[in-house]
Amino acid sequence: MDLNEYQDKAATYKVAGTSPLERAFGLCEEVGEVFGVLKRMERGDFAGNIGEFGARLHKELGDTLWYLSQVAADNNWTLNDIAETNLDKLESRKIRGTILGVGDNR
């Protein structure tokens, strides 16, 4: 499955009546949940059970991807286009030796 296929299928789970802003907030919330799993791993909650850590992180990344795909769709962007644009930006930075640094326009 490519990213656009995923985005189209993911849209079928959008709850009627929800707003684009609600989906943007949902994306932020899910990113926070990713950090929550990482925090628990860092403090040792998954000691002896790295599989549980991986399963939880995988689930939260999936939820993040769903919201990301729908925020993109709300703006008439495809995930494939976003991915390609991002790789182009990273390639340019790599060529110019500016992968490390601060700011989008480096």
C-alpha cells in the first residue's frame, strides 16, 4: 500500500461532524502519546518486556499517522506529495551540508 492509498482508506474512519481543527488537535495529542510511551521506556516501565514497549509505540505511531493523513487531506494535500517534498528538502540539505542546524530555510 502506498501513502495515498492509506490516506484514502483512513478517511473512511473520519467521524462525521468533526472539524479540521479537531483533527489537528488530535495529531498533537497522539504525538504526546508517542512521547508518553518513550517516557515510560526511559524510566524503566518496560524493563524485561521490550515487546510491550514496541507494541505500544507502534500503535501510537499508527494513530499519529491517521491524524497526519487527515490533516493533510483537510488541506488538499496527499501524503505522497508531502513525503516527496520532505525528501527533496532533506536531499538539498544533505548536498549543502546543512542537515544539522536550526530553521527550515537552511
